[in-house]
Amino acid sequence: MGRVIAAYRIHPHHVPPLSQETVAGWMGITQTQLSRIESGEPITDLTKLIRWAQLLGIPEELLWFRLRPSDGNATSSGATATTMRRLEALRTQATHLLTTSDVSPASLDDWDQVVEAHGRATRSSSPSLLLADLAHDFADVQGLLERRPSLRAARHLTRLTAQLAGLINLTLIKLSEPAAARAWGRTARLAADEAGDVALSAWVRAQDAYTLFYGGAIQEAVTVAKKAQTIARRTPCVGAALAAALEARAHAVLGCSADANAAMARAEAILSALGPDDVTSSAFGYNEAQLRFHQGNALTHLHDTRLAIEAGDLALDIYPTGDYLDRTLIHLDRADCLIHDGHITEGAAHAADVFLNLPPQHRNGLIAQRARELAQMIPSRHQALPAVRDLGEVLALPAKPPAGGLRLLHHDHQH
């Protein structure tokens, strides 16, 4: 019966193709339940089977049960009943198209609030948990786009697509999934450019630059960060500030102090020109705490340890305690400075304490990557120190695996 329902939904006789949503509505079940039925899940309620088969106009010869009694009255009224069913199918589909072909302004406003909430959640939520929510909402937005809404609504939904894809990109970066992050970055770029939003295009490309940076493609990260700033032109926006700060960090890794200082000065100037709505604790915002964290990281790579620690202290004073990722990375930068200055035991112990004090589900992604970098930078002659051995043992502790969803996200979306 499930296969028959699927066939008659997709290629019905005498009735235009019907959406799964429409058919599920007739049947009084959810789309998920209909999907299971179409996949072959057995149905035991004969009353429902008869009613569904009649609604869909499925011939009795295809079924293992009878649709109606064999008396003459039923036979004589069969043609009229069939016509009425077809008319009802046409009416229901027309109603569905008229009521769902566009997306209301109120619905779009609701989606704006959902995406803004996701942006705030990136500062404190576990990336693996956030990823599942982002994937679900991304699918829903794509479903709205497939309804072929008005030009106004389509442009708005395209912008939401770019924002959600950018957030997925950012979340995959935090989980150290660079290949998947770059794929989602491409989707975000396509959507942002299609939406025609300069500030959003700059923000998306800034996320691309971070993906490249954490993936080790430092020179390419510089190029993309500059591209993001060029797109923004002279308009102060979050994407330009993020890109300038990332450019500074990348130059610092390459040992180019003059270029790093110039890029950081641009980031600070852009931050000072941002409006109140942009200076928020969100993936869509940029604030003083982030600037000081980025500045401290650049100074750490330049081995200006005194100024790096000062910048880190400023950031820690401003960051909310719930912003665990950046706060942890600042502490690991401090351990880096201590190790570089020859305080091996103190630096290794600080890194181990920071890592061990995290909940197990947070000991992964960028945090684990940065902690391993610290362990690897300790000269071999110091590997026998107790604090260094302790750091190695702490890094070997199992972390809670990310929640499901990564496998589903390792592909490009073509919308």
C-alpha cells in the first residue's frame, strides 16, 4: 500500500502531481509519517486504508482489500463518487498553492529572530549541539524557497540561507572540520552574492578566511581576508572588522609584524565606526573583547609576550564567562607565551589545567587543536618534565564525540 500511495502521489491518474505536504494533510498524518508509509512501513488500520485509497483514487485491482460493498447502489454511485474525489483533490491542491506560494512578512520576521538567536548561541553553545539545530533550520528555509515565493520573499530567504550557511561554516570551523566548512562557505558565498548584500558578502568571506587560517592555509587566508575588506569598500561592517583582525593574525603567523600591526589598526578603526547593533556578542557582531583576543593572538605569534598577555587580560575582563571557546583560546595563548619565554613547566601546567577544567564535550575542535600545537612546540629536551608529561596525558583523555549531523553536512548544497 505504501508503494501505491507513493506512485499515486507522484504520478496520479487524472490529477496533477500533489505535494507530500498536501497528501499528508488529507490523510491526517505528518509528512514524516507519510514518508515512512511510502518507504514500506506496514499499515494495519483497514478503515484508514480504505479512506486513503478512496481519497487518492487508487483502483481497487491494485489493492488487497475492497473499497466498497458489492451491492448495486454502490456500483451506480461509483462514477459520481470518483468525480467528487477528483474535484476535491483539485480544490485542495489549489487551496494549498494559494496559501503557501508566498511567505508572509511576519514569518520572515520570525526567521530573522531565529537566525539572530543562532548567532548569539555561537558564543556559548556547544558547536556539536548547535550544528544539529542549524541543519534543521537550514532545511526548513530551503523548503520555503522551493515554494517559489514572491521576489521580495525570495530575496529575504536567500539572505537567511547565506546567514545560516555561514553559521554552519563557522560551527564546522570550531569542530575542526575544514573540508566541510569550506564547502558550506561556498554555499554561503553564492547565497550572499545572490542576495546582493555587500555587508553580508564581506561577513561570509571573513568566515572563509578563518576557515583557511585554522586549516593552515595562512597565505590564502590573507588573500581572502583582503578580498572581504575590498567587498565592504568604505562601509564599516562586521565582516570587514573580522577580516582585518584575521589578516593581522595571519601576517603574525608569517612573521610580518608591520603588516600585522597595520591590519590590526584597520580592525580597531572599523570597530570604532560600527553601530550599536553590530557591537554585540554574536557571530553577526564584533566587539572590544573579540578585538583584544585577536590582538593578543597576533602578538603571541609575533612573540611579543608582554603585550600579548596584556591584551589577553583585557579580553578576559570583558568576555562573558559563558564564552568558553575564546576564553580558553586566550588562556592557551598565555601558555604559549610562557613556553616561548622559557617557563616550560608553568606553561605546560597552565595549558593542562585549562584543558582539564573544560567539560569533556568541549575538549575537541579548535581547543584540542591549539592545545596539541602547544605540546608540539615544547623542545624534545623538555619532554621528560612532569608537567609536560601531564599535558600529554590530559590531551590523550577521550572527548565526548560530537552529536550526529556531521556526516549529513559533508556535501555541497545546490539551491
